[in-house]
Amino acid sequence: MLSISDRLHNQENAGILIVNRHRQMVGVTPNLLRIWQLPELIVRSLSDQLALEFVSEQFDNPQLFLKDMREIYEQTHLEINEKVQLRDGRIIERHSQPLWLNGVYAGRLWMFNVN
């Protein structure tokens, strides 16, 4: 598994999101807002759930997307690297890995790139 600093190296165009173990958005880059077109109100709420509900509408099957996201969050050791296609035809590379602090699950790092 690559370290977080290795993952972030050369990711200046990536949308990056850090979500804590309480599912609050604690780190958001401007590129993340651009990629997902997140409204400021949702960002200010810090609610990952509200953000997911908004983002889900950009997929052909919003309920399947939300189900997949629940499964990812339930599997705290899971690391993913995949491509997903949005309703508008964009293909997004999605990477996520758990964050650990002194051996305790602390949240999740997400990185997104548009192809």
C-alpha cells in the first residue's frame, strides 16, 4: 500500500476529499468541488451523506451508487482504485483508502481525476 504522501504526489489536478470516522468532510480541495459541482451549502454542512446524495444524482443508478458507497465505508480496511462513468459521459478515476491514527480507523481519503 502506498503512503498518503506518495498518493498525493503529482495529484495537483485531483479532487481530494478527507472524511473523518464520523463521516464529516474535513478536507476538500477546489478541484473536488469542480469535478462534482458540489454546492457551497453542502460543503459548509460538512456532511458526507449530503454530498453523496447530491453526487448520486450524477449517476445513471443513484441508489446503486449509494449502496456501493455504504459498502465501502463499512469495510474500513478496503482500498479501491476504479473508474466510474457519470450520466453526462465523464469517466472519473476514483481512489480511496482508509486513514489510520495509532492503529485506529480515523476516516477515509478519496481522490478523483476526470479522464
